Amino acid sequence: MPRASALSDNKVPVGIILALGVTQIIGYGTLYYSFSILAPDMAADFARSNEWIFGALSGALLVGGLTAPWLGLLLDRIGAGRVMSFGSAIAAGALVACAVAPGRVSYVGALVFIEVAANFVQYGAAFALLVQIRPQGAQRNITYLTLIAGFASTIFWPITTALHAKLSWQDVYLVFAALNLLVCLPIHVWMSRGATRHAVSGSVATPVVEGLLPAHLRRLGFVLMVMSFALMSLASSAVLVHMVPLLSGLGLGAAAAMVGALFGPSQVMSRLINMVFGKAVAPLHLALIAGILIPGGMLILVLTAPSIVGAMVFTVTFGMGNGLLSIVSGTLPLSLFGSDGYGRRQGRIMSARLILSALAPFFLAFSMERIGIAASLALVAGLGGFAVVGFLAIAWRIRAAPKPVPDVA
């Protein structure tokens, strides 16, 4: 009986995870996935090229990355629930500002606020909320949340397309602002005021999870972990932005879009497999698997192009790696460093990932112009592969660290 009680203490109420999953789907769908569909009309309205519009997005992502460490401090200081509540309000206001922007400068300014708001409401903040509610069960809860949120693109690409068939991009953004204000904001306020207290009711204080890394290895371990996550994000973002034209350029032609469509389901599949069979897999081992799958999939594409079967294997492998990356970006910092200061660490991780994610598409486009698609993919895969070296170095340091000697009475 005590064992069952202890187990239940590690669980967050299902309603919280489902509600948070809804806000993640809306947050990613309205603030991220909708952009590529609306971008051509944005470019036409401002008399600019698509490249200019995506350049503005990259600049906004870069600013978002620079502000992420401050956000991490805020997550620890006032709580993730309050941060996400502010984020929903800011997101709604930023979407309205973008929709009514009279010119290019005001449009870019609103876009910056959209990306800053995205950091307030997406995975980094959501993971911190789960850790603050129940640190001892947060690893499994993060897995459940990423499984639900993995449907954001599947839901919002068709929703955005259907809305845009009837409405201008400005009106679509106004609808999305209403979703953030009327759906996400009340949920986040409920979590910050009521759900968290309910989750920890009966406890004197929220228990603290200790990390695997001893104190003298934490600085080096954190640097290695952030470097590895950043390199994986570079490889992922570089390819994702260019996926369909990249596949077409390698000879797949009209099949490129069909092959690219396998990416989303592959992400969800990897998260589902991990949820069912990965309970005994340590976060560091899961990070190693993700670190192998992302560049490994890219090398498969380089070696098999223009084979459609090879491209499909690439998309599934690459998608599964990205699905696991979302999970381990939340669970590995908790496993290695514990729950104390988790929000601050998430802010630093988000910063490194967002900055490289903003620069990655330009890096790959520049490289493809100079040395070709296949060589560029191999180069990016090589950079991504260094993430595995970083994770292996952390594992080696943990294994080589002296074990504490038990006291003998």
C-alpha cells in the first residue's frame, strides 16, 4: 500500500497534462507552424520576397534566443504557470499587432514579440511547469506531453490552410490571437492558481530531485549538454526549413512533398514507442539515440539519393530523432542536474538552441550554393554527429566519477 501511495505522489493529474497539451498544440500551431503557410501572402502584402519574410523570422528567432536566459530566471522566480499566463496574453497581443502592422518595421517588431511570447508558452516553460508541480514524476509526464503536442503540425497545417482559403493572413492571425486569449490564457491561469496547488496538496513541500552529476562536474557537464543540444538543433532546423526543395534537388521531383509528409507521424511514433517501451531507458541513453538518428538519417539520404525508398527511410529516421530530441531536452537536464534551478537551465538551453536554429537555414542555403546539396548535408550531419561525442563524454564522466562511500555505524 505505501508503494502505491508513493507512486501516485509522482503523478500529475491527467487533466493538467491534457490541458497543457491543448495549449502546446495551440501555441506551436498558431505561433510556429502557421507561418510557412501564411508567409507568401505576407511577402506579397509588404512587397518583399519570401526570403525577406523568412529572414525576418530568423531575426525574430535570434532575438527570442537572446532573451531566453532571462526567461529561465523568471520561470524559477515567479513560477512557470504565471510565466505561461503572461505569455498567452503577450502572444495574443503580438498576433494582433502583426495583423494590423501598417508597414515593414512594425511588422518585424510584432514578429519579434511573437517569437519572444512563443518561448513563454512552448516546451521550455511547459517542462518547467511539470517539474515544479511534480519533479519526481516529471520525466514521464514530459513524455506524455510531447506525445500530445506532437500533433500540432498535423492539426494546424490543415486548419491554417482552410482558414486562409476564406480569410486574409491578417484575419487568420486575429483568429489565432483569440485562441491564445480565450483558450490558452484561462488554462494557464488555472494552472498557476489552482492546478498546481491541487497537485501538491497534502505535501509540506515539493520534493527535490537530485541530479546524477556531482557538483564538481556540473559546469563541464552543462557545457557539453548545451553544446550537444545546440548542434542537434542546428542539424534539425537546417534540414527542416529546406526539406522539400532539398529532396527535390536530390532528384525526387514531385515525390518530395509526399516523402516530407512522413516527418510529423515519425515524430509522434518515436514518442509513442518511448512512452510504451522506454520506461527503463535513461534520459542520457535516449539522448544518445536521438543524437545518432538525426545525423544518421541525413547520411542515409546522402548515400541513397535519388532513391525514394532511401528518402523515406531518411524522413522516418530523421523524424524519430527529432521526436526524441523534444523529450530529452526536458528530461536530460532534470536527470543530470536535478530539479533545483531547472527553469534557469531550460532558459540557457533554449537560448543556444534558438540562436543556432535561427542561423542554420542560412548556413545550409549558403553551403548548398557553394558545395552542393549532398556535400552540404554531409557537413551538417558531421556537425550534428558531434552531439553524440558530447553525450558520450558526459556518460564517461559520470562513470569515472568516484562513488560516495556509505557511512558505517
